Amino acid sequence: MITSIGRCPPDAIMRFCSNAQSFRVSCFMLATFILGIVCSMLSFMLSMPI
């Protein structure tokens, strides 16, 4: 069970995302949003004096 989840084929994920266009767009926006938050938090922590 865990191994099947661990080695999930990327082509299946791409096929699922291509089937749902709106889902792919929302996934991309969510990933960009999370990356922006992480980057801003990292820069804020680095700019703070220890």
C-alpha cells in the first residue's frame, strides 16, 4: 500500500491533470501561492537579526 503510493507514476498524474483542465489551473495557482509564501517567509527569517 505504502509502496504503491510512493511510486506513483507521473504520467498518471499528468493524465489526470489533463483530464481536468480547471483542476490543473487551480493546482498551478495553489503551488505558486504556496511557493510565494514559503519564499517570503524565508526571506523574512533571513533578514531578521538572530
